[in-house]
Amino acid sequence: MNLTNCRICPWECGVNRLAGEKGVCQAGGELKIAKAFLHPWEEPCISGTRGSGTIFFTHCNLKCVYCQNYKISQEHFGKEISISRFADICLSLQEKGAHNINLVSPTQFIPLVKAGLKEAKDRGLSIPVVYNGNGYEKVGTLKELNGLIDVYLPDLKYFSNEHAVKYSGVPNYFSIATGAIKEMYRQVGVPRFNDEGIILKGLIIRHLLLPGLEEDSRKILEWIARELPREVYLSLMGQYTPVHRAPEFPALARPVGEEAYEEMIDYFFQLGLENGFVQELTSSDVGYIPDFDLAGLE
């Protein structure tokens, strides 16, 4: 796992990031972050009452046309920082009362994040670490994080390869993401919570319902019910907002309908799934998208 021949993620670009070469994600050789703050709007077991110590990384190995965070994922806004500064930020969030450290889209920086987490833990970081990614991960790379990550919070976006290519520019998404999720489960198991209901360890899968892709959503729920223990949690999200390039695609140019969302919740229970989170559809609003302003990086 080195940046001179980058094969961190399934794209396996092979570029020398330390020499300025860029692969699919466009990340360089230094950590790059857009915001670090106490996030109040994650799942209740993650944000709790004091907030989740959330660190938003710049760049992404997907190109989702509807990405709410496109300013950092595709326009590459952010600030380069050192590994030690990353450790400082983690410890600062802990001091501010964060329930956990929440790493959002860290895939492209895993070797640097690994070093930063080790330094932070050596310096006293003791709250859980959440890995909040898009699911498009290499199993071998995830194994490098074994023991450093307490909670995995992956997306499972698509069942259909056609939709994955059309809307996120990525091939073989479902087979790669499900393999990665099984490795995440192997590492952390089913969720365990403290007395306040805050997650300490375990796997929570996120699925964002997209308009017109209800069949994909059903197939994803079926896979979870078939392949994972009932104790694994699913966060079924209805917050889809047609931002970025979504209006260019007629099927995606509208929010998810209440009826479609309620039907998916019903299907969740029909499959025998028991644990999860749902959203009020009022969360489908640009007001819930963070303002990427480099806050917390001073």
C-alpha cells in the first residue's frame, strides 16, 4: 500500500501520487481535508447528543452525478495537512466532546489515515473511530485497517451495474462493495452500544433510495437479509436531493416520493430485517448539506 504505485482502491490506477501523477480520484500525496466539526445530523447512535467528530476528506473514487458533497469530491476543495496535524484534529474533536471520530470518504488516503490514527491513539485518542465510505473498497486495503476501525458505515448504492456506471461512473460496484462489506463485518461484527445508545463497534450499512431505482433497492435489501445476520443495522435514507448534475438525468431530477419510501420500509420488515434507521423526508433539503469552509483545520 504505497502512493508511488497507487492501488489502494479497486481502480488500481498505478500512478505515482508523490510525483504529482493523478488517478481517477485526483488525490495527491498529502492528506486533504475540507472540514472537521461536531456533526449533529448523522444516525442517532453516531451523532448522539454531543455530535460526531466528523472529518470530511477531499476527493473520491466515484463520480456520482447527484453527489451532495461535489464541492469536495469532484471540485476538490480542501486543505492539505500533515499526518501529525490530522492526529491533532482527531484529539481536538475528542476534547470537544465528540462521541466518535467519523472519517468521511477516506478511501483515497488510507495509508496516511492509518498512520495518523496510530499517532492519535498513541497520544490518547480513545473514542471509537467510524469509517464512513462509499463501499467501493478493496478487501486487501481494508485488512490494513483491522484493529484501527471500530465502526464501519459503508454505502451500498447499487445492485445494477448499468445504474452504477451511468450515475457514478464505476463498474462492478455491487460485487466489489458486497465483498468489502463482508470484510468489514468480519472485522467489527454486529453493532454494540453503550448505555446512552451510542455505537461502540459494529457494522451499519447505508442505502440511499434513488427515484426510479426501487428494484435496485429491493435487491440490495434482499442481499442484506440473505447474507448478513439480522443484528446488522441498515440506515435506509430518503434524503436524496437532486443537486450537482442530477437535473441532467430525468429519472433523478426529483426527490424520492413518500409512497416509494414507505413501500421500501415495508419491504425491509417483510424480509425479516429488524434493526435500522429511517428518515423524515424533510431531510431531503440542501440545508442539511455541510458548508465546506475548512472549519476545524486551523
